[in-house]
Amino acid sequence: MRLTRFASIKLTPLTLSFLIVFGFHGAIPHFETAMPAHSAAALQADPSVVGQWSPPSPWPVVTIHTNVLPNGKVLVWQRKDTELTTETHLWDPATGGFNLIFNPYTHLFCSGHAFLPDGRLLVTGGHHFTDGHGEPHTNIFDFNTSTWTRVDDMNAGRWYPTNTTLANGEVLTVSGIFWNGTSLVNNTLPQVWQTTGGWRSLTNAQLSLPLYPWMLLAPDGRVFYPGQDVQTRFLDTNGTGSWSNGPRSNFGFRDYGTSVMYANGKVMITGGGSPPTNTTEVINLLDQTPQWRYVGSMAFARRQLNATILPDGKVLVTGGTSAPGNVEASQPVLAA
């Protein structure tokens, strides 16, 4: 302890001990505690400051597709090219146990998924043995009964489609590729799964989009496409649908980057490109004239990264690689 006032007072060790034990009782009004050297080092090792991963846990599946269900359990599945079915797994975080739930209808690798208003999971598309050969299938997982049901097919196959839950509870699916008998082609027709069931096609909004395009529900009910393209767009899903242009972003084509809406109308795009970038841009769709602007960059350039919105509104970025396409495994980014 360092005495900062009453420097002329002499305290015996016993007196000082009593002052500490009994909270000074107002005898010495101002003491200041110096932080020991080891405390500063401890702060730098504090997991709440520098982060900490748990030890690895053995799982029976590579969790390529992951959804947290309304009951708190987690539904996952992986790629298995030798079958046209899927072994999905239900993980219970409370017990650590897994239940195998077989989907006999579709190989669900490279599908799109989003939740319906009642908490069931709508899964579109899938994998017909080879990359790019998308399935036209639609599957629904009911968390109440832990069962899969196949429902109406889409107009054509979709491999890497994006599903987006709309404000009225319908689900939009866009993009994805399929084999048309002679070549792999983009599914340009947006479709909407209706709350009463069945697909509604947006025939006036056909557009070729990148695989797994970033689609976010805007505050005005339209769906905002912030990339990967530089030209952003809005999709009106009413009637037969229509696209309109949004503001152009700054960096360029952000393939294998990521995007989140971290607050109402506030969108962030980060990473992507080949070679990848560490740059980040944001836009506020509620501004009178929304415009993209650069903000602080990530510590590492990344592509194939994940961005997770935390409960306090911050965004956690994990994974990815700093290497260009085709050699991604050579420069993994392990730091969050």
C-alpha cells in the first residue's frame, strides 16, 4: 500500500493491520492501492479480455450446416456423397447427447435454411452426388416431433441457395445452381414459401446472383442484397416481385466474405475477395440517403469466414483464410 496523504503520520504494522481489517473507520480518508506487477500480466491473460476456446469435444458429425432450434437443441448435418439421403444429428447442450434423425428424402449438403413462424425449419435444395447438381427438393424439420417431411418441390434445383424469413412469416429462396441436362446453370427465379404452404414464384424478378448471396430483411419489408457484388439491390417480394438498385459498395467483389445486420437497418460487410481483404464497410438503411462507408479493418484478411452477432450487438468474426482461392488451407486464420 502507498500512503498518499498524511505523509508525516507513522503507522506501526499492527496499527495498519487494524485499519485494513476494520475498513479504516474513517481514520485515514484516502489510501490508493498500487496494482502489483503480476496483476497487469494476469489481465492480459484474462479470458474475458483476450478470449478463450474450450477444449475440443468429439462430435459424430462435421457441422457444415447448423441450426439452433426453438427448444435450445441444435440440428446439424454434413456432406456424404455416396448417398441421396442425410443423417442429421440433434445435439442437446444440456446433456451433451446426440440423437440420429434420418432424412430419407434428400442429401441436404449445400442447402439453404430458415425458420418458419412456428419454429419449424424450412430447408431448400441439396446435393445430387456432384458439386453444382442442386436438388429441387423442399424439406421441413419439426422440432416438436423431431421428424423430417418433404413438401412441394421448387421450380428447379438449387445448390447453395439462400433462404430469408420475411416480415409476414413467408420464406424467400434465391439463387443456387442445378444441372439442366447439358450444363450447370443458375436458378434465376426467386420463390417464396407461403405461410399456407406451397411456392409462389416471383416471375418479374428473375436475376442471376452469386451462390449463397447475402440477403437481409430491410426495415421497410424489402430484402436487401448487400453482396457479394458491388452493386447492392433491394427485392420487393410482393406480387410477382421486382428488383431495384441500392448504393454501390466500395471494395469490390467480396466472394466468400460475409455480412450481418447488427442493428435495425445497420448492415456490415467484411472480408472476401481473392486475395482476401481485411476491410469492413457499413451502411444504415434508415438514413435519408444510405451510403457505404469504410470502418476499422479486421486484424487479418479473411475469406470463408463466419460473423456472429453477440447479445450486446457486437460482431464476432472467426475462421477463414488469408490465402487466395484454390489454396485456402495454406494460410488459415485461427485468431478470433
